[in-house]
Amino acid sequence: MSDTTTRAVVGVSDRQQGEHPSGDNRFDLIDKHLKRGRYAQDQLIETLHVAQDVFGYLSEDILIYVARALRLPPSMVYGVATFYQLFTFDPPGDHACTVCTGTACFVKGADDIVKGVSNAYDVPAGETSEDGSLTLKTARCLGSCGLAPVVVFDGEVLGHQNTESTLELVAAAVGGVD
Amino acid sequence: MAAPIDLHEVMDREREERFRTRWRVKACASTACMSAGAGATIQAVEDMVEREDMELEVQVIPTGCMGLCSAGPLMRMMRRGGDETDYQKVTPDAAKEIVRSHVLNEEPVPEHLLDTTMPFFTSQERVVLANGGVINPDRIESYVAHGGYQALEKALTSMKPKQVIEEIRRSGLRGRGGAGYPVGSKWSLLAAAGGKTKYVVANGDEGDPGAYMDRTIMEDDPHRLIEGIAIAAYATGADQAYIYVRAEYPRAIERLDRAIRVARRNRLLGRKILDTNFSLAVEVRIGAGAFVCGEETALMASIEGRRGTPQLRPPYPTEKGLWGAPTMINNVETLANVAPIIDRGGDWFASIGTEKSTGTKVFALAGDIVNTGLIEVPMGTSLREIVEEIGGGVPDGRSFKAAQTGGPSGGCIPAKFLDTPVDYESLRELGSIMGSGGLIVMDDEVRMPDVAKFFMEFSMDESCGKCTPCRAGTVQMHNLLQRITDGNGTRRDLRDLEHLCSVVRDMSLCGLGQSAPNPVISTLQYFRSEYEALIDEEEVVHA
């Protein structure tokens, strides 16, 4: 373990600050996190969160990068990343519409909202439209049950939604559909 | 090393600050109210106070959840040493008018008044949520001013670890995460375990859809949780603790991180806490969207950075837990009860609730009900009181059909059992469970086989895939339910469904699979005719 730490830290200090060998400085943010966590292998999930925050999704390259940095087999990193629902392996769309499908939202008709957006923009839940403008997601429960049904559009939590109001929201950002 | 915080000095200072202005405006800044526009409301009041030079008259205090989420944004006007007036649906303009009217004319604003004499407020008993709507969660001083960290100081300076456990045992506190295991016994197990390193883990992986009390505690009263963890660690001899939080709760993660830093700076965490020989490090660990991680062995795997799949028990975590060391996992709400118990005594706590289920329980009231929000009632309160009085009944002239408790592991309770007292045993007898406290009310428009299918889809998606009965069984049950709810089911499908219920329940490795059939079993038990109606029609068509 200590051997790992030394080697990896040397790797970072070898090069100039703010310049990643790949030319992509976003890797520096991952490095910073790895260093703070002293390259502990149990920091894997946190590291994947940071990587996804920085890159928007986890490409194979990123998974291999994290695996090497933490000296974990890529199979394990891939196994962990695919186990958890919040990790995504495709670039996200320009806008994200997340419909909560928890119990309270289900009782209040969240399913219709998902179907409505899915049909209007021809995008299955969990995927991104072909033009890359919209990602439609569902969430287990956002814990805002008093506001059911809840939709999160580009990070903004909106309560008491219905299919029409959600479609208006999406249309305002992405553009309407014929 | 900096000197530890002087709790009494902070209390005095806060009291002075409290009396500094004639008016205090408390505004709910919890998630539900923020989504309803509380951010703009608070900003409007702050701007006005500054612009109109009212700083000597008015102070604005953002607080945690005031409870009645459906009436947000909520605001409270408090007169120095005097009365309080609560307001609902407070828009920025309304807020300015309310503050002006109180400060300049001593007059309330009738349009937005919130009636705090209604049962929603009067029937509650707040222990866990006592600080909701009272303290500013971002300031440790505010927590201390309301008695915070007194229990930790008391435990560390005047009680032996054994006495702390004895007090918890006397309180009768049971795990609030669902199963209701006696907390005192769990603590004794960890205290008795050998080894140099022991861990305490707070389970904040609140995965039950419909429950958000743990989120509210972590966001709105983070120090209460930290204090509970510290007392638990002192009592059991642990020196490292983790708070495992679902990644879906970014605000809770942020608040806890900050609270831990502040607690450490004040020597309430870290080395030699409050100048005693007790040391404790606390760290937040984040999930990544896996319901099964609420199960304690899966949760530990996730903390270690691995796939969150459960292990067979025994060995129990208190024997062999995180990295092989003895570990104790308590739910967030459970730990939030600890400080009040140490403060006021186990006997006081045991006097609330029923003989076997002591204390209070927080419920997230949602679905087809007038008043949605977080409520806290003594254990043993009847479902009828919760639904009809506190919840204000079912809206739109519809009638009550069922209450769902326990999420995907629980069941649906029909109207004829509305007078059941809500406690661990009574709910289990009805085929449901207490669960973490989600309580979803359904009106007569809801089709129960659809509800069963909804939960089975959840369990199917969330099954970790480690054991076959759960992995394959939930898929097959979902297929059968899909066929039945589509109107294509046969009598044989219904028989297969019932058979699979017992297979999955009896053969699965962990609680997820063992309880996954519960929503089907309970809806079949109480609403069988709805399943049969779907089947009979189809058989007629076939004939």
C-alpha cells in the first residue's frame, strides 16, 4: 500500500502543475482527489463520482485511468461502476429531465409524465435523444414526496408537475416537437 | 490544539443575540420549501431589512423543515419574549408585507396566516424533529443554544460507557430503519467485541421511495446526528465512524461535511474530545444509487469501495464488519434519538409511545392526502388519527383505500384496519412493516395490482443479482404482474404468482429478496377481488 502511494505521488509531482500529460487538464481534478484520499483503494466510489462530475460520464479511458491510479484490476473498477445506477457510460445530453418515480410520485401520475416526454421526444427513459439535446432519466425517490409529482430539469427541482407542464418546460429549453 | 467549545458560554452569547432584535423572522429553507420558492422569499426579506434599515429591529434566520411541506414556503414571525405567528405560501411580496405589517403596525396579515391549532400541529410530539423550524442548521451555535452537545458532555464527563448503554436499554429504543432491533442490545454486542479497531456506521442510505426523514435530519440537524454517533462510539469503544449517505442527497452530504469540520474545530470530534480521553474520527461516505446498500452487509461492501452485494449472516457485523473489524450500523433516525435520551433519561423516553414500541416515529406523509409533509407522533398513534386528523383526509371528495408503509418491503393496509395503532408488532401482524417511515395514502382510484407491479419493478431493478431466488424470482413475478394488469393473466398465473411469493420470501439471501413479495402478498390478501376481476374478464374473452 505504502509503495503504491509513493509511486503515484511521484507521478503527480514529476510534471508541471496544471498540465496533464494527456493534454486534458480535467484529469488534474481527478488526481487532486486521489491525492487527498491518499490513493486509498476504498476511495473508488468517491473517485468515480468526481470523475463523472468532471467529465459528465465514465468512458473506458477514464475507468482504466482510475484503475491504474488506485492499482485495482480494471475488471473490478468496471464491476463497481456498472453496479451503481448513478454512474453513466454515455455522454449526457445538453439538457437533463429527471422524473421522480418514487411511490408518492407514482400515485400522483409520474408514469404519465415519463411516457409523455418519452413519446414526444422519441427518447426512452434512461437514454439521450439522437440529436443529443435531451437526456430523460427517472429517479427512485428524490425525497420531496410532499411535492409529488416531482421533476428535476437541469438541476432545478419542480413540484406538482404534470405531463403538459413538463413538456412546456422541455420545449422551452430544447425546442418544441412537431 | 485549540481549546474545546465552551457550551455554556455559547448558550449565553446566543441568548443575547436572540434578544438583540425585537423581531425574528424564521423562514423554512428546507428542500420542499426551497422548491416552492423559499429562496426568493428569504432574499426579499433580507434585502428589505437592509434597504429600509431594519437591522436593529429584525433578524432573518433560515431554518430546517417546519413540517407542512404542502403549504410552503413557510415563515414564522417571532416577537421578543412573546407570541409567534406562522404563515404559509409566503411569496416574496407577501413576505415583505408580513414583516412590515408586524414591525410597523403590530398587525398580522390574515391572507397568509397558518392555523397552528389544527391537528397537524397539535397532535404531533417532536423529539427527533424538535429543532426543525427552530435552529439554523448551518450554525453549530444555534444547535448548542438549543441544548446541543449537552448530552455528549454529560456522557463523557459523568457516565461510564456501560451506563450510557444501560440508559439506551432502559429507553426501549428500537432501530428506526425498519426491523426494530433493540438498540441497547446492539450497542452491548459491539461494546463486548474485542479488537483494537471498532467502527460505528450511520446508515443514511434512505432508499425506500416515499421516506425522507433521514434526509431531513442530515440536512436540517446534522449536529444532532453527529452527537448521537459520538455518544454511540463512546459507549461501544469505537474510534472511527462513517456516515453512509445516498448520492441522491447532495445537500445532506455538503451539510454533514461542513458540520463534521466545524465539530472537529470545536473539539467535539477528533482527538481528545472536550479534553477527555475519548477520540473519534467521522467521515462521510457516498453511495451511488443502489437500494440494496441499505442492507447492512451490502452497505459495508460499498463503504469499502466494492459492489454493494450482501453477505450471509452470521457472522454479524458486530463480530466481523468493515475490513473484518467489529462494526455497528444504526439508522440515522435511531441515532438522532440518542442525545435526547441521554439528556432526559431512558425512563422519560420509555414513557412516550407503547410498552414495546417506545418513543416517537417520524413519518413522511404523502400521496392522496391533504396535508403532506413530515410528521412525528408517539408510537401507537392510530392510522386513522394520522390519516384523517393530522393528514386532513383524502382530498377531492374521494375516499381512503389503503395506506402503504414500509416501501417495497412493506404492504398496503386497507380501510378496515384504520384503527390499528402504529407500532412494530401491529404493522407486522397486518402483513406490512414499519419500515423507515414512508406513509403513502392511496384513494379509491388506485388499482392495487398496479401498486404491486410498481413495487415489483422496483425490487426487480434493485436486486443485486447475487442469489437466484431474488434475481430470477422478481423478474418472473414482475412478468406475471404485467400480464395480469394488462388483462392477459390466467388463473394459473395467479397461482404461480402466489407460489413465487413464498419461494422468493423464504429462499432469498438478504432482506431485499425476503421482503420483495410483501406488496404482492398484502394486496392479494386484502384486495384479491381486484386481481380476480382482471383475470375473469380475460377468461370470458378466451372462451
